[in-house]
Amino acid sequence: MAVLSLIQRLLGKKTDASDTSPIAAFFAQKAAQQGYTLSTGQTQAIAALARETRQLLGGQRTRSLYLHGPVGRGKSWLLDGFFQALPIDEKQRVHFHDFFARLHRGMFQHREHTDALAVTLDELLAGCRVLCFDEFHVHDIGDAMLISRLFKALFQRGIWVLVTSNYPPEGLLPNPLYHERFKPVIDLIAARMDVLEVSSPQDFRSLPQAHAEQRFTEGQYVWPGTAQQREDLGLPATDSPPHRLSVGTRQLTYRHRQARTIAFTFNDLCEQLTAVMDYLLLCQDYDHWIIDGLPQLAECPIAVQQRFINLVDVLYDRDKRLTLIGHQPLPLAMEGQAIDLARTASRLSQLQTVCPQWASDPVS
């Protein structure tokens, strides 16, 4: 197999089947099954994962890995495949939003302790040898300071870390007011991790086979949300009255719910002071989310855009079905100033577009 031979050459090993890396063999088979042609960056990342796995299992010195690149280039595909193929039980795959929500909550619960972070990590990472950290990004100075302490604690505990991000380390926390304060973390990443770019001219999310077995991609983007469309698709009317729902210790507004389906307006979730933890808690009870009234994001404050980005991140990572209703074609609605909108637009582009026959939709 050409892919396997190339990975083995990058590992500096012969291609004899008896000497095949299980990680390399797994990805070669997975790519063949899904019809993927791996990019050079992906192949190099797989070789690095195979090398570090061999050294990890052999009790040898290892270096953690930081994979970065544009959206849709297969970083999460690599992370998920590695996590699946790694032949140990002492491993965790976490998402940025989920992990930090749990980290903040644990530190609050242990706030009387002299080292609340250490106690919380003891709980979250008990027995963990390998931590796979997906969609890593930093835009908040508070999270940046916590990340500095977190990475030091992870390396001190001897935990091997795999990170994926849309940004190279030097591109994290780009706000010039705070970037210099984050420089020690960037230096720590350079000292303790191998940094690899995963790039490709192809956005893998645009390929039909990328949608297999994903509930998120069964969702729809409906525009312009006419009464007839709503009736045909069984969606709530635009004038659905608000209802109150307890989520943790908070009260949120929703418009309709039945079984494991729940409907909100964009205003209910993104223009109010909701948080990632609210979305995570709701995901425990609801698999189909209807979000009505997507505006042109460029007209919204950055904080509102960021809540929408966080919401889509959670729904995508939890693989929930999303029905999103807007007034215009999706690319027009997704224009905005928030830094991570490109990732959100890439994810939403996987939704099936529903529009009237008279509409010319550039997404379809």
C-alpha cells in the first residue's frame, strides 16, 4: 500500500509487513476505506504519531505533538483515529470548550484548596497517560493564564499531549494587548512539543464521504424560513411563544420542545448571556436543535458572534443534528469579524440547504 510505504519511510523503517507500525497501518486502512488521498502534512503527522506511540509504549522519552492548519484539513480526523488506534486504556479525548468548562467548575468547587488546579486535575485526569486536546484556541486572557498553569502541570505529571488547533502556537491569543503575556506558554510548547502543520488544498469536509455516520451533517440550513417551508418541514412558527427552562442553576428561554428536540431563537441563545456550560448541559437531553432567525453576523457584536461560534462547536463536537433557519444564503449570513468564524462556516457548510426553487443559493 503506497500510503503505508510512505509513512514507514518517514519512520525510517522497512516496509516489511512484520515491522509495520499499528498506527501507520490503521491510518492507511482508514484512508483507503474512506477514499481519502492523504496530504503530505497528514502523512508526516501520522509518521510522528506512529513514532511517538512506539516510544510511549516502549517506555522511551517522548515529545508531545501540536498539529495546526486551516479548517477542514483533517486534524480532528487524525486525532480521533489516533485515539481509536492507541492500544492503551489510560487515555482521554477532550474538546477545548468541554474541558475548560469542567476545569473552571472543578476549580470553583475546590476554591478553598491551596492548589485548586492540582486537585481538579487529579479528578479529571486520574490515571491518564495520554490527553488528546481537540480544537485548541485562546482568545481570552483569563483562559490564557489558566492554560499556562495547565500545560506546566500536564508536563510535570508526565502526560503525553496531542493538540489540534487552527492556529500555530505563535498565532494563539493574537490580541496585541495580551499576546506578550502568553509568550511563556508559546515557548513551553516549542520546548516540549513537536509542532507540525497539517495543510492541504482540499477541504476534507466538502467530500461526500466525510459525512458518513455523522448526525450533524444530517441537519439543514433553511432559508428564508417562509411559513410554507416551516409547515413542510414541521418547524415551529416564527411567533412561537417563549417558555422558561432550568439549565443547571440558570433559566433559559426556548420556543418548542418534544422528546429530544428543542427549538430556540438566535436571540435566546446568542444575544443573551448564555455560556458553553449551558449548551453542554442541554446536549445531555436534546439531540435535535432548531435555531431560528440567524442574522447577518457582521451586524452583531463580537460577543454575540463568539457565542454562536461556541454553540456550533459544541453541537458539532457532540454530533447533534442542527436545523438552522436564516433569512439569506448561509455564506452571506456568516460574514463577520470574529476570529474563528471560518471554522464555524466550514462546519455549517456540511448542512443540507433547503430553499425555494426561485432562490439561487451559492451553497447548494
